[in-house]
Amino acid sequence: MNFYNFITSQAGRGDDIGDLGEEIAGDADFPRELNDSAQLETYLTEHAYAPELLEAAMTAWREYRIGTVSTLPKAPEVDHNGFIDPPRVP
């Protein structure tokens, strides 16, 4: 999922991030493939988004990144000696 899909899915959630999602969903010029928080901040500033939405954007970016990281494959478990546990066979 890219940031555009993430933030527009937040529309209607009842806070500033939801408001930002609604604004971006209605912004035909918003870059759909944006992949950097600095690009996000620059775009919102250049397009005169409200200050509270700029702050919400940075919080939303962190939520997006946390969600993206949590979808990565799980790392192998390491025991207290630093060794990777072998796969468990059912």
C-alpha cells in the first residue's frame, strides 16, 4: 500500500488525519506515488494546506511507515545466546 492509499483510507476517522485524508482524496494534483515524508511536507506546504493538517501529515506518515514495516516477514527468533532457533516442524 502506498501513502496515498493509506491516507485516503483514513478519511472520516474523526480527527485531523481523517480530515487530511478527505482533503487529499479531493486533491486531483496530489502525487499518488509519493514515497518520502519530505516530499509530503513540501507538497502540502506549497499547496497551502492548513497548519494542523501539516502536523497531522507527519503523524500519518509515521503511522503509515509503522504499518508498512509490520507487513514485512518476521525475523527468525533468536535465543538468549544469540543463536537463531531452528524452524519448528509440526
